[in-house]
Amino acid sequence: MSTMRTRTLPLLLLVATVLAVVPVAAAHAAIRGSSGCGKSAPTGTTARSIAVSGADRQYLLSIPDSYDPDEPAPLLFNFHGLASNKEQQDAYSRLSQEGGARGYVVITPDGEGDLVRRWALPPVAASDVDVAFVKAMLTTTRRTLCIDPKRAYAAGMSNGGIFATELACAMPGRFAAIAPVAGVNGAPVCDAGTPKVGVLAFHGSADPIVPYPGGDYFSGVLPPSMGRLQAQPVDDAVARWAALDGCGTPSSESWVADDVQRVTFPRCPPNGVVELYRVVGGGHTWPGGPPIGADRLGATTQSIDATNLMLDFFDTHPKAR
């Protein structure tokens, strides 16, 4: 009996040790970061430049005050609209400010062009110069900062929102979720078999630039024109993203404010949740943002805040581990 106890005690201690180590090892594996982990970096927002296809491309890099080089941080790309720029988008969206408060590293880049900055319009190939720019920023940031590879996201306004949806297809598997504002209906959904991506869309029903019902871009401010690029109906575009991600039907609508409906889909996989905030009477604007150009762009709702809603969405939707 004494011999059995003597043999059993070391075995129990070994089992207890293994059980204690396994969760710790699993936790470390779950939060393993990029090659930039362990490298210190100054916090704040700085202007950066990177050479892509023989041209210098510009972007703002915002590193939060809470940045810890030993803790993998989420990364968020923030794309401006047509004829805007990185500084305007940073101020308009407030993503570097609000995202920084949650520990996000935020990249806000400039599109191509001098007088009219823009992002590539669909169809966008993986070899497109703007896609190469995003890949270069992603590679550089992961090499110099401690980034969680499971928590890269893309958001944008209008042309930038359209580009964010295109990146889900042109860079499959790189982004956990996207959040287009006034742009979910600007590009086709990805091909079947593309890795799932969460989608949180915002769109005003009275958008004069990227029309909610579909049809000609700028239809609310320009006369009809043969051959102009066409947008899809927003509801159809969102339903196609839901189908691609494996969500069920039918969708459900609920009023979250007097002028805002939330559209959700049943049985979405955790890494493929699709939602839409339909702003009734809303224009080509960022919900919760400062009202701008109401005579040309339409109304800006203050009933919801797209910035914090998308950050809430990103917080809870990493890529599948």
C-alpha cells in the first residue's frame, strides 16, 4: 500500500503539471503575434511613405498610447472616399481616436491621384497597384509592430468602402471583417470558396451618390448617363455576402432608432456574420459623423455612431483561430 502511494504521488504531480501548462501554452498560441513583437515603437500618429511599383505612397500610422510591444494589437485600415484624403478621413471617421482608445493600430492611407484621390474601382485584381500598396503596408506594419494576424480589418467611406469590400476578395483570408459605409453595393461579392469575412455595412436610403436601390452612381446629383458605372441594390448586395458566408434566411429587420433599421441574418458562422444598418432618409454620409455638404450629400443621422458600432463588431469578430 505504501509503495503504491509512493508511485502514485509523482504521477499525480506530473498530470497536474501538464494540465497547468497546457492552458498556458494554448493561450500563448492563441495570441501569437507578428514578427514585430518585442520591438518598441513611439506612440501617436505619424505620416509614413512606402515605395510601391516605383511610386511613393503616403499613409498615416496611428499607434495607440496603450501599445505594448509584447501584446499583439488589432490592425485597422481606414480608406477615404473619392476626392478626399487621409487627413480628412481620419478626422471624419474618428477611427484612429476611438480605435486607439481600444488598442487598435490604425492605418489611414491616401489613394492614387493628385487633385482627385481615389481607390481602384471594380473589378480589382490581386495584382492591382492599390492592392499592392495595402499588402506593402500590411507587411511593413507586421514586421515593425506587434500585430495580431487574426485581427486585421478594413473600413472605408464611399469609394473607400467599396475598396474595403474588394480587398476581402483580392486579399482572401487576410481580413477578419470589413465595414463599408455607403459602399457595400459597389462591387460583386467574392467567388465561392473565398475565406469567410464578417461584413458590417451602413447605407442611407436616400444616398444621392451610391444609390440604395442600385443604378447609376451620382444619380441624385447628375442627369442619367449611358455607360456610367452601376451600383447593385444594397439589400441584394448584403444578401449575397450573407449567402457567401453561409448565413441562413430570411433576414430580420429591427428598428434601433427612429430613422435606423438593423438587418441581420440567422445562423451565420462566427467568422462570417453579416449585418446592415439602413439609415432611412440618410444620405451619402458617415452615421454619427459631422454633418457635411447636406445640400449635395444628404442628411447625416446622429441616431447611431458608425465608428463605435464597427469597432464593437471588430472587437467580437476575429478570424477563426
